[in-house]
Amino acid sequence: MKQRILFVCLGNICRSPAAEGIMRRLVADAGLEGVIEVDSAGTYGGHAGELPDARMRRAAVKRGYDLRHRSRRIAEEDFAAFDCIVAMDDTNYEALCRMAPSREAIGKVCRMAEFFGPAYADRTYVPDPYYEGHEGFERVLDMLQEGCANLLAEVRSRIRS
Ligand code: 4NP
């Protein structure tokens, strides 16, 4: 069974397109491109059509991730099109739960922090790096690399069952 994952943050120019790029690479490395689809969106549409923030693209490309996503606002159809909708923080999580058109749709929404391992056991969200310096972007990429690897393991187990 095909699995579709949607990463969601506020502007869809920093955290969620980075998560999308990281997960795309993990999926390709695992040879699962035809089985797992990945996309990202924002709860705020003010950056629609833009490439990811230049600071995030610079930090990501150094790790081998070429981020080419164009920002878009989440739409109601996404709740039907995706199996797993991953919010970067509590504000996004709550916005997604409010937007979800059904109880089944709410059941698809989860938090990225649920997939953090022991290194980030005290973290409940992926911090917004938009108003931060360079280290903020590096920290977000570290967290997303760990979270995406654990999320992929979970999604792979769903495919098998
Ligand atoms: P993101 O970061 O939600 O990780 O894409 C932000 C991008 C833009 C804004 C806030 C956060 N903004 O206020 O425009």
C-alpha cells in the first residue's frame, strides 16, 4: 500500500521543505520512491510560490539536500490525499486539527517530535529558525534528520502490514 507523507510548518520555507528534502533522500536511498511520496505545505500562505529560505537552502546543500520545493498553503484536499500529516510544532498541530474536515482526518495529524530519539527526548517541537542565526538552521536540520529516519522506519512498517 502506497504511503503519502506531508510535512507542515508555518511558512513552508524553512522547516517543512527541509523535512521534505531529507525524507526524499532517505526514501530514494531505501529504493522506495514508487511506494512513499513526500510533500510539504504551510498553514500560512504568505510565502506561496517561493523557494525555501536562502539560509535553509545554504545549510541544506552542505549536507547534500537540494531544496527545490515551492511554498504552498495547505488545502482541505490534502487531508484526503495524504496518509500522514506531520506538524513541526504545537501551533501548526492545532491549526491542522482545526482545519481537518473529519475525525479520520484528525487521526492523520501527528507531531514531528513524536519521532525524536533519545538525543532530543526533551524536545516537543521543531523550533522556528526564521528569526534565528545560522546555528538555528543547523539545529533544525539535525533534528529533522533524526526524526525523518525514525518516521521512515514507522512508515515502512505500515507498508509491510
Ligand atoms: P517555517 O518558518 O514555518 O519553518 O517555514 C517561517 C517562515 C516564515 C515566517 C515564519 C516562520 N514568517 O513569519 O513569514
